[in-house]
Amino acid sequence: MFSKINITCVLVDHCRTLRDFRTGKISGSDILVFAGIPLVVTAAFLYFRVYLTAGAVTTLLACFSILTGLLFSILLLILDLVQKEPEKKDEHAADKATRKIRSQLLRDTFSNISFCVLLAIILALISVGGIFDNHWVCIVISAIIYFGSANFVLTLLMVLKRIHVLLANEVGDNN
């Protein structure tokens, strides 16, 4: 019944991108960046007692809503890039290797963007809880939103780099 809204594949696919491409093993530095930095940011905000206000919640809702729409557009761009990749029968080994790397990069980018969309939706839903006038609820919601927002920004930076590489290669191949 809930299989149509099961989002575990999005989470699993995103976590699979946090691997060292050369070895295929989980990258400790990626885990440190995508978990450690958000934890430090969250701890710093909470230590200095910087909690979200109703105005900040409204702004966050607007930001996450806009970014979600833009991320869906990028997902369509990635889908278009994937569909434009014909397999050639007389392709050299180097070309096959390049195509395989490009294909993996497209899959990873798609997974990361899907994760960003999911995270934005979750953070938007949690942000609504920030309108309650309860100090402890505000602290918990602030912590979740700080952690999620930091992770969101880091993942967006990773997506930006990957899209830049993909599109730079597309433009470079056509010259």
C-alpha cells in the first residue's frame, strides 16, 4: 500500500554516492563532510542559542519550495542527458570506459538531486512545526533544520560540481 511513497531507495542511492570512485569503498572523508560539518554547524548554532523564529521559518519554507521546483528541472536535464547517450557497437575501449564513467556520474548526480528534493520536502514539513510557541519544540526543530540545511547545501555543492563536469564534457566533446 505504501510502496508508491517509499523513499528508502532515494536515501540508499544517495548514500551509495558517498564512496571513493576508484576503490568502491565508503569514503570516510565524504562521511565526515556530509555528517560532521552539519553536526558542527548545528552544535554551534545551538551553543550560541540561535533558534529559528517564525519569520525565519516562513523564509525557509519559501526557499525550500523554490529550490525543490528548480531541482525537479535539473532532474529532467539529467534524464535528457541519459537518454542522449547511445551505445556504439564499434566503440574503442577508452570510449567505453569514458561512457561508463559518464553514466555513473549521471546516476550519482540524479541520486544526489533526488536526495536534495526529498530533504527539501522534509525540511519544509518540519519547518511548519517551528510556528509552535514551545521553547523545547523550537530547539529540536531548529537543530533538525540546521543539520538538514547544512547537509542540503553541501549536497547541492556536490551536485553543482558534478553538473559542471558533465556539461563541460558535453561542450568539450562537441567542439
